[in-house]
Amino acid sequence: MTYQKWEQDKEFMSLISDLLDRDEVQQLKEITQHYYSTRLDHSISVAYRSFSIGKKLKCDTRALARAGLLHDLFYYDWRSTKFAEGSHAYVHPRIACDNAEKLTALSDLEKDIIVKHMWGATIAFPKYKESYIVTMVDKYCACDEAISPLFTKMKQSFSSQWSRVKQSLSINTIPTNIK
């Protein structure tokens, strides 16, 4: 996600700047989330996209922005850490909610957004429309963060090989080392 867009949105920034200034939130930039993004980048992306959709749908944009930013406020590597209490999909929203409550007071709506954002991988249905928005935006962002870089690499590889084929055709030789 391009930083300029969300950073230049004064309304959005007024809702989350106090949280972004916290060391506990800034620590997320040191953690890889979906292979090609940091947890902070992912959380900001979820927050800003949810906020933007919420504006159009006349939702509680404050709750969307703040809970969207805090929905993955945990510090372990989800690929290797296991819990006796259940799967990462079940456990991490509760850890994130507990961590968020240490930073700021949360409304019932914000708690529901954070705890239920893994609906689909868990069975607890969201209670509010804002919770559904963050849930769906989170899934979209996760896919975009994991898949888009792969398509970019494939496109670059194809473009590079295509250039070699065109060059070979222009000098009437066919390359034998195309992979």
C-alpha cells in the first residue's frame, strides 16, 4: 500500500495517530506478516481500506480505523508458535484484543472487530457490520500481500525471457537456454 495516500488523509490520521505513535504498535514493523509485508504495513492497509469502505457505507469509521490497526497486535511468529488453547486463528485475535486494551480503551464494537476478524477460519460470527468489513478486508489484504509479489516476479521473468526471444529472433537464432 502506498504510504502517501493514508498518511495524507487527515481524517484517517486524526483517528489513529495516537496509536501509531506508540512503541507497541511501531514494533509491528519488525515482524513479517504475509511473507512480503510487515505486520504494521498489513495492519495499516486493513485499517485504511476498512475506514474508506466504512465512509461510503456510513459506518463507524473511528472503530474501523482503530480496530483495523490493532486487529493483529501480537508479537509472535504465527508460522512457528503453537498454543494449547487452539489454533492461531482462534488465539491471536484474543491476544491482540488484550494487547490493544493495554494501549487504549476499546468500545464493544472495537472489541468485536478485533476478536471476530478471523471469522471464516473460526465459528464466532461478527456482531456488527463493521466487524464484517474488517474481516473481509483483512482476507483481501492478506491475499494481496502474499500473491501480488509473486505475480510481479512472474511478470518480470516472462518479460525478461520474452526480450531474449525477441532479440534471438532478430538475429535469426533460437535460444536454447530458456527456462
